[in-house]
Amino acid sequence: MPDFPIRKIAVTIEEILHDGGPPAHIPRRRAAALAVVKNPFADRYVEELESAMEDLKPLGLMLSDRLIAALGGDAKAIDGYGKGAIVGSAGELEHGALWHVPGGYAMRERLGEAKAIVPSAKKLGAFGARLDVPIGHVNAAYVRSHFDAMEVGVPDGPRPDEIVFALVMTSGPRIHDRMGGLKASDIKAWDGLR
């Protein structure tokens, strides 16, 4: 990734034992992997950006691999995901959109061709900005038990000419989910695409 040199990588893991109710039989785990990279498009308008997504594909795969390892190494145990980007102040929101393909498809590939769209958020942010990355079930958009968000960020970024790219993966539903809807055990082939 010569155009997007990495300054820093951070991996955060959470284990949620309860959320005010009874302790869960199996704790929910959430993890985020973030990369702080140089933004080659900072301080200038560039008409053609789409080809740069190809340059970011190795980063998406690397962060996906780190998340799977952080969550125990079993890709089959991961059932939620999301992605996001925080663009430094010298960039534009469209630079965060570069993460759609390399971030989303990397997770889908590593998790065995997950079917559901990968929820996404992006924003422009100053030094220390935080982002709530939306989370959904990997195989069906309507599994309410997996609707969630994880706040991510790094204390020393993004600098004005940087982008923080983030991936999030989870194992298990919200600890005390009880809002009904499609159950993960009832997903059919195309539920992820409705």
C-alpha cells in the first residue's frame, strides 16, 4: 500500500458479561481493528478516486485477520460486523468511502462469504475523534438481536492528512436481546439481501 502508509494499528477487545440483567451463559465479544494511514488525497481535490480502493484491499484483509485472531481464531463463531472511517480535516468525506469495498469484502471473504451488507459509517474528524461503527448480523440484515454499534477511535489521530479505517466484528447477540424479529437460527438463503 505505497499510497497509504500505515502509521499505527490498534486492536480493541470487549467481553460483555451482562448489561444490568442476569449474567450471560456465554459472554458477548466485540473487537475493533483500526489503522491510521496517510491520506494521499489530503489538501487537494482528485476527481478519480475509485481505483485507490484496490490499494487498500491488503489492509482490509490484514485487519480482518487480526480481528478473527482477537476473537479466538474461529471465523465461524463471528456473526456480526461493521466498518467505518474517520477522515482528517484536510480530507473529504469521499475519502472515507474508499473503505467500502476493501473493508467490507475483506470481512466477507474471511468469514466465508457472509451474505449481508456490511453496515458502515464515516465522518470528517479532528484529532481524537470517535466514531460509532454500526453492527449487523453477517448473514441477514433483519436480525434485530445483532443491531449494535461500537465506539472506536485513536487518541492521536487522525491528523489532518490521515484517515482512520476501522473494522468491527462480534460474536453473539446483544446480551439481553428481547426485541423479537428474525432469529439468527431462522435465517434463510436470501434474508441478508432484503
